[in-house]
Amino acid sequence: MLKKVSVTMVLFAFIIGCVGILPAMAAEKIDVRKVAEDLAQYLVSTRRMISQMVDVINTHGAKVEEPLPKDAPYAFKGVIPAYMGRIIGDDFFKNSGIRVKQTTLGKGEYGVRNTYNTADDWEKEVLTRFYEPSYPKGKGYGEEADWEGKKVYRYMLPLYIEKSCLKCHGDPATSPTGDGKDMAGKPMENYLEGEIRGGISVIIPLEEKT
């Protein structure tokens, strides 16, 4: 049986009641797609808020919703959307059995920044669909599937480059260190606002663990 979620983070509070009823229930008995979509959207929101708070996080003496202190020292602390999305997803998987993961095909010669986010075969197929010009922007894709010998519901929500993402993924000419790399030391891939970055992949078990 899936464990009951014990994490106290507001991010996942809304699904605590759902986690206990997911096992052994077919997708048609509950709106599994809606649960998966909401989970993906919450991780997107988490990434967005962290991205927008990067300067506050890294500027000494800065506070949320207040102007940045003038001439205050700036020190990168490693708190970025990709890292936080990964550790939150890992913690949630350990506590619920539901996997919420960031994934991407990368961009051109740059490839995937972090091998942890490498897409599996199912994710590659869905991401390829997202890149097609005819695919509706913002629309996720989901279906029942087999994963590691278990019956699951798989879902992916497309992830787009937003303005705040350009600090790390935008024009290399804007590199804060002047070497084409972002604050984390990764090459800036020259993404444009609105381009596909990847997706949020969700895997929900539909069978009771034995």
C-alpha cells in the first residue's frame, strides 16, 4: 500500500487525502489525469517562484517583497529551479510512491544539463510530440502504461522557457561571468522565451504494492 504522505510542505498538502486511495484503483474510477496534472502544475509553480526569487536568494540582506539592498554582496547559493525540483520530487517519491520528475531532451549540442533528468523512452516519445508545431501549447499528455513491471498512469506537462529562466538558459552574451555560462557554471543554451524546455513527468501507481 502506498505510504501516507507525511511531509508538511504546502506544495503537496492538497493531495494528502488522495494518496491513500490511489492504490488498486483503475484510472476510470478516479480522475487520475487531474491528479497528475495538478502535481505537475505544482512543481512548475515551485520552479517559477524559485526562478523569480533568484536575486533575493543570492543577495545578502535581501528580503521577499522588498527592494534589493543597494551594493549588497551577491553570492550564489545553488538554490535554482532544477535543483529544487529534483530534491522535492525525490522526497515526494520516497514518501508517497508517486514520481514527479523534470525531464528534457536538452537543446542541440548542449544536450541534457543533468543526467538525472535524462528522458526514458516514453518521455522521449512524448517530448518529441511537444516539439511538433501542430501540438497545442500547454496541453499535457497521459495514458495508462507499464513501468518497472507495474501498472501505472503516466503523464507529462510541457515546460516552457519563461522570462525569469533566461538568466540561466538565455543568450550566452548575457553571461554573468562573461564566459557564456550561467551562475551555476553551466553553458547558457540561447533559449528564447516561450520555447519548449522539457516537461514535468508524473508516474502514479495504479496497483497495490505487494
